[in-house]
Amino acid sequence: MNAQQYNKYTIASYNVENLFDIYDDPDTRDDDFTPEGRKKWDAERYQRKIKKLGSVIAQLGMEETGFPPAIIGLAEVENKEVVLDLINTEHLEKSVYDIVHFDSSDERGIEVALLYRKKIFELLHAEAFPLLLIDKDGKRDFTRDVLLVKGNLKGALIYFIVNHWPSRRNGTGQTELKRIKAAELVHQIIDKIKEETSDPKIIILGDFNDDPTDISVKKHLLTPDFHNPFESIFDKGYGTLTHDKKWHLFDQIILSKNFYGEANFQFKKASIFDKKFLTEYKGKRKGDPYRTYIGKWHQGGFSDHLPVHVTLELK
């Protein structure tokens, strides 16, 4: 570690694309991700994916800080066990991570989680907030919870809000209201935080299934108290996933403005981890994220999303 890296810490976010175990959960729609299922998901494929994801996470922010991330928000994990398997891979076990995870009522059985390095983050409180949605038939639309984690990062009190907002699967316009509802839930959580802490340091991260310039993020999530450093990155044409050869930047890390200026913990840099080995190297999908699956066809890649991270410096 050189002098420029001293006292710098990485906060990361990564949608790990359907990190399922190989066992059927009768209460969720995970049948495809079993050895007998449509995707032929077996122990060998699972272990390969876990190992690959661990190798990626260990590299996030390494150039800036000299260490693996202090905090990583994850989207698309099936349960606590797969997250434990991940932190015990050869690339991560020496960093001694612990996890925050709650089961949610998502229909597919996918959830969010948070990893933290125990040496530098003291967990004080964690809570899951269900996103209550009603479909067009008047029935509950079950989706991922929003996760709140409170703790001390090198002695500084920080609140992390981990998200995986409802997808665009039934069309962007038809599903937009669901993501606006998710933004409203985040603000309910922020109001709760402000009841106990004046001028709290808050980091909102995850997969928002919308770009920084879409109204759910730009109008309903962002307020004058927050800054989204990934908007300028998106404006330059960069993203974390592709659809019909167009880049989107659904994965974002948004910080309260007290991480700027004369703060003791200062925002320094925002990045997409877009190393070439994380993308397709040939064919019609060259340059796209190197996925685990395309449809039912196993590709053996990492994820259909690229991870993102920010660098904070402790003054």
C-alpha cells in the first residue's frame, strides 16, 4: 500500500445474477436452478460461479485503496447460505467478512444482502423493510425488501440502504410506478433515520432497475441532500448492463452530501468495474457483460451486471 492509498475505503454494489443454490425451495419459483431444472444448475456450475464472484469482489477498489471493499451491497442472492459460501471462497476468506441478510417474500426467492469487513465495520443495527405493492388484479405483488444497515466504519456512523427495485420485465412504462414506490419507501427509511441522528451520513446503493436520469431515481429518490456520482458517468455513455446493445446504468451508489466538502469521511471517486475479463470477448455480444446464462444456455460467466464502487477517504 502506498501513501496515496492510506485511509481510503471502498463501498461497492454488485448484482450477482441469480446466485441460487442447487436445491428446490417449495415456497419460491426457483425450479429452473436445480440439477433437474431448465437450466441444469448443478454443484459444479454453482461452485464455479461462487469462485468467480469471489475473485471479482476481492478486486473491487483494490487499485484505489490497496484492500478489498469495506462494504458490498449484493442483489439477486437466494438465501443466507449462498452468501456465506461466497465470503468463504479462497479470494475473500482472508478478509474476514460477515453478512447481513433477511429472508424476503420475493416470488422468485431472490434477495439483497450486505457484506462487511469485521475489522473495520462495527454492525449496530439491521432491519428489512418490505415494499408493499398491489398488482392490477388487486393482489399483493411480492418483491425484494429494502435493507437498512447501521454501523461504525472506522468509527464514523454510516447508514447503508441496500436496494433491488422491481424489474422492467413487463415494460418500462408499465412498471415505473413500482420503482417510484420503492423510492418513496427509501425516503420513509431516511425519515426514520433522521429521527435518531441529526445530519446522518447515508449511502443508498443497489440495482435500481432504472438509470440515473429516469424519474424514479432523478425526481423521486434524489433530493437536495444527496448526490448521485453515477449520473455523470452515465452521461458519458457508460453502463453496467446492456439491453438490445444499449448500455444502462441500473447499479448506482448515492451519497448524502455530508460526504463532500470538509467532511471527515470524504467522497473521492465513483467507478464502474469494467475490466475486460468481465465482458464477452467475441461474437455478436462482444463487450457485453459475461453472463452466467443466456436464456437456458449456460455461459459460465460472472453476471449480466458489472459491479460499481466508490472510494471514501477518512481525513
